[in-house]
Amino acid sequence: MTKNFTHLDKNGDPTMVDVSEKAITTRVAVARSIMVLDEDIIHLLENDEIHTKKGPVFQTAILAGIMATKKTSDLIPLCHPLPLSKSHVHISINEKKEVIIDCLAKTTGKTGVEMEALTGATIAALTIYDMCKGFSHNIIIKETKLMKKTGGKQDFERT
């Protein structure tokens, strides 16, 4: 079976996918970014937060991630603007002392919210980088990936 790129028309030109014939369903996506912070930064962690002169790092990153989910169609040219019914960002530290950023986006509509969740997780990670780079540039945004999506043509869950 040959798959075609959905964002190209018959002439190979970029196009926004026509979703007018799709069913309206509840669509949810969760994306995750994982970061490694320098030990000079991690040792500043106190009560699940890093405080800097710029303010609380994780709380600021949560707000930035939520804002990013709402602005995704402004950043990614062929994304549909979506009315989100929920945007949530959660930040934690795992046993390897990595920063785990989970972003959930939810809507009821004709197209999915994977890009919104991925954008939210990524912008939250970039915000943490920005707020911590004064302590060390030895910061790695290790990966960003879709963890789960429901609604639409097919569901997906990473195991």
C-alpha cells in the first residue's frame, strides 16, 4: 500500500488538509519531552521547583507550554487552528534526575491535537533551557515524542 503525504496536493504543492468530511470526535494527545540538566542546575531543585532570578522555572515552563498549545497553528504553517477544551503540562524529575515534561491537549473536532501536545512539550523544554542557561549551557533536550493519541481514524499509544 502506497501512502501519500497528506499536506501535498496533486501537483506536489503544500496544502492544508481538508477535514470538512471528517467526523467530529473527542481527540486527546499526550506528548513528552525529556531533558537532562547539568548537576549545577539539578542541585538547585527544592520542593519540586528550581527558583531563579527570572522566577520559578517549572511554573513558568508550564505556562509557556499551555500558551504554546494554543498558538500551534500560528507556528506550524499547515496546522488547523483548534479550539482546545483542555491543555495541561506536568513536569517531574525521574529516578535518573531527568526532567520529564508531559503535555496533554484535548479538543472536540475534526482533526487531532498531536501537534499541539508536541508543541507544548517542546516549548516548555525550551523555556526551562532559557531560564537555566545562566547556570550552565550543559543542558540537553534529549527527546520529544508523541506518547498517546485518541480519537479520529486511529488511536496510538507508545509502550
